[in-house]
Amino acid sequence: MNRIFLRIFPLTLLAIAAAALVVYGAIRLFLGDPLEDIARKQASGPIFLLEHYIDQAPQDEWLARLNRVREISNLSLELVPVDTAVAALPEDKRDALRRGELVLDIPGRAFLRRVDLKGERYVGSDEEVLQVLNLPIDVGLELKIEAIRYGIVALFLLVPIAYWSRMHWRELLALSKAADAFGEGRLDVRAQVRNGAAVYPLAQRMNQMAERIDSLMSAQRQLLHSVSHELRTPIARLEFALELLADRMQGAPEEKRVRAMEEDVVELKELVNELLSLTRLGQAEQAAAEPVAVVPLLQSCAKRHEHVLASRRFQLIESVGDCDVAGDPRLLARAVGNLLANAAKYAHSAVELRAERGADGSIVITVDDDGPGIPEAERERVFEPFYRLDRSRDRSTGGFGLGLAIARKAAQLHAGTISVEESPLGGARFVLRLPASTHEVAYKAAYEAAYKAAGQKKSLPV
Ligand code: ATP
Ligand code: MG
């Protein structure tokens, strides 16, 4: 059941109930109370008996005929004083009774009428009212029939409403799915909504916006890639030239300055390489999907960063045993390696690398340290390229601010996520979540094969 229908359903029922009340009110106002009409028809037999048999009696026989009717029918005919009868009636009917009209008491299944206005039937007859009880009045049945009628109308109204709201709901879901996917960075996803849909113009606008952002982003990536690529050759030349120069200046006072320039060029080369990796990752749609054993991967990452971890208390804790994730081993090692390098750089004394299974079966790799941590407000921004908390970049502390951006991109290419929180050690905890299991490796490979065979463009179905 969709949310639009759940909202419209009670509103429709309320509207129909209100319409029923308005219809009843309008008929009552212009044509008289319809319930009274019904009751009068149902009581027409006893009324006819009163008007055409009892009332037609000669003057002194009125009471005798009344008694005869009492004997032969199961109606209860009572004579009550006018004042008592008037007091028991609702305000709007009292005058009618006083005027000598026949007044119906629907809940009491009775009618009342004064015997006469001038005391002609018997002595004191103008002081009495004839009350006829046990009439065959049953407006409940009529009310039930009305309720069924309105119920059927409601049902017939709700069927098209349900159909309409279902269509809208599906279209809105398609839109929101596309918006979610787009927000997650899948810029090639477009909302697919049929031409006649009410949200079609909105979907068109969204798609145009997506198209524009996509082309801007790819232009920006392309520019970054081209610039980085073009910078490699002059940097290589500079590196070579500086090396020659430094060799020639051995022992000379300028040698130190040339060596420093050499280091700067090496740093520049690293930056360009990092930028190239980031732009290449940005252009990729999906990582390779080969089975990667989790624990050996972490062990080799730790080994590769031995030089920076040696001065810290380092621990690898794992509870996943022999399990695989589907992915590109080099890319995964790069992501974990970047997290380990950061932890080693910022930790005071301890670093922990951990692998465990999440509640949903995913593989959760965490890197903890006891360093300064990352303030809550910065926890998203540190994944942006070139964003660094410590702006005073120097050679001892400083990288380029690209490590986490690369790690996040690597996680996304594996349909995983990466986030940062507070570590129980007191510093930062980076959490890399990867959908996993050996079965999933097989599933993913089969999915990719089917995907390629179908040659489809990546888009979300409605
Ligand atoms: P690069 O990794 O490119 O050499 P970097 O380490 O400065 O440079 P990132 O790895 O992207 O860049 O990290 C971005 C910023 O996040 C860092 O500059 C640092 O301020 C902060 N940061 C990252 N990891 C930690 C950590 N474990 N503890 C505290 N701050 C961290
Ligand atoms: Mg880093």
C-alpha cells in the first residue's frame, strides 16, 4: 500500500461521510425530514385506521371504535393529557401537536394527535392526546440501505484513486531512486518516467540537471587528468636535470639547495601521480570483481606500512576467518593502506586494524588510532580531495589531502562505503564496509556477464 493512497483513503471516506450529511441536511431543509417521510409511510396503516375509521365515527361512538381497534390490533392506543404529551416531545414538534396535527415520534415508534380541539368527542376530549405505540416503524433498515449505497460509491471511487495513486507513487519512487543514486555520485543514472506521467516534466528537469552536472564533472575530471598528464614530462625532465646538477655540484655550497629542489620535484611528481590515480578512479564505473581474501590482504597492507607502523603499538584483530570480498586487490590494498598511513601519521602511540562481519553479512574493516581524532563537523569534508584539517602543510605531517578521497572512491567502486567516527582508543576510527562473501563473488561475476551480454546502458527501471 503506497503512502499517497494511505493519505487519500481516510480523506475520501471523510468526504463521503460529509457529503452524506450535507445531502441529508439539504433535503431536510428544502423538502422536509426524509426519515419522517419514511416513518410516515411505514406507519400509514395505523394512521389510515385513525383517520378513516376511528375519526369517521359518529360523535358519541368515537371511544367505542377506539376500544374496538385496541381489541383487534396489537397497537397500543393510550389517551394522555395534552400537557404530559407536549412535555415529552422535542421543542420543534410541540406546536404542531398543539395545533392538532399528527406528530411522529420515530425513536419511540409512536405517533400522537389530539383527540380534538373542541371537546366534541367526549367530555374533556380537547384536553387529551391519543398516543399510538408499537408502530411498525424501522428507519434503521433505511439507514443501513443508505450506508450500503454510500459505501458502494466510496468503493467505486477508491478503486480509480488506488490505481492513480499507485501509478504516481511508482513514478515518485523512480524519481527518488534516481535522485538517491545521483546523490551517491552515480552521475550516469537518469530518472525513467513515462511521457504521460504527472511527474514527467519534473523528471525531465532532473535529468537535464543531471546531464549538465555529469558533463561539468567529466569536463573537470578531463581537465585535471590532461593537466596532470601533461605535467609528467616536464617534471621528469626537471628531475633528471636536477639530478645531473646535484651530481656536478657535489661538495659545492649550492649542493644543499639543489638537493632540496630535487625533493620538491619528487613531491610534485607524487602529487601528479596521486591526481592521476584519483581522476582514473573517477572515470571508472566499477572495480574488477575477483575474489580477494580479506585477512591476507590486511596482513600485506600492514607489512607494506611496516616502516611507519614500527614506532606505534600495532595490532591486527580479525574475526572473519577465511573469507573473501569481491573486488580489485590492488585498489582495496590502496584504500586500506591510505587509512593505515593516516592512522600511523596521526596516532600518538597505538593503531588497530580490524576485520569483522557486519549484521548484514558485509565485511567491516576498521582502522583505529589514539591520535587527535576528527571533529564531527569535518567528518564528511575530510573525504574531499585536497581537504586537510591541518592547513600548515609541511613535509613531516603533510600529504596532499588526496588519500581519503582515493580511499572513498575505491570503496564506492566496490559498492561499499567509508566513514569516520570516534575511536574507542580516543582518536579517529575509519570504517570501510564492503558487501561480501564467496557466494557474492560468484553472483557478481554472473551479474556482470549478464550485464555485458545485455549491453544495457546503466539506468534505473521504473
Ligand atoms: P595524503 O593522504 O594525500 O598524503 P593527507 O593524509 O593529508 O594526505 P587524507 O589522507 O585525505 O590526506 O586526509 C585528509 C585529512 O584528514 C588529513 O589532512 C588530516 O587532517 C585528516 N585525517 C586523516 N586521517 C586522520 C586520522 N587518522 N586522525 C586525524 N586526522 C586525520
Ligand atoms: Mg593520507
